[in-house]
Amino acid sequence: MLDIRVRKRVSAFELDVTLSVENGILVLFGPSGAGKTMLLRAIAGVVSVDAGQIRLGERVLLDSERGLSLDPRQRKIGYVPQDYALFPHLSALDNVRLALPRHLPSDTAMQLLSLIHI
């Protein structure tokens, strides 16, 4: 179960979402500028919200009242942006290396790329 109650204001736009969905496939659609991407980024933890709570099953990913916000890596949520999110001056291998913790073996980035046939 995914339970979301978040608010975020950006200039004149205010995202105000309350949503509760069972496990399974969820489709999020709406007009451009409706806040779909902002909501997905908030769930993934790559954008902060002004107030709210996000719970995935028993895990609390965000609870602004308690001052809790898990780091995106701790959330373990995949997010694929609609626009390129790579550093264009780096190779695919170097982009992956940049995101990996330093304690991992040096060939980890290559192993990850091979999993997706790159």
C-alpha cells in the first residue's frame, strides 16, 4: 500500500495530494504542469515537500511532523525521468560510477551497465 499526503508550493503552483493505493500498477496521468513529475520526485525523495507524509507499506519514507525524510538511496525507489538526467560530458560508465558509493569495487559500474545491456 502506498499512502501519500503531501503539499509543496513552487511560485504560484501548489501541489496538494492525498492518495492511497493498493499494491500493483499505478498510472498517473494529467495535463502538462499538473504536478505529476513533482509528485513522483517527492515519492523518490529527490525533491523536498513543504509538509506531508509518505508511507510505502510499513516503511515511512517521509513524515514532516516528525522531521523524518529518508535519503533517496534509503527509499529504494526507482524513478526514470522523462528528460535526460545524465551529465552529458561524461560517458555512461562515468555517470554510473559517479552515483555509486566509493566503497564498492571498481568494476561495479560495468557490471550494472551489463545488466541492462549497455
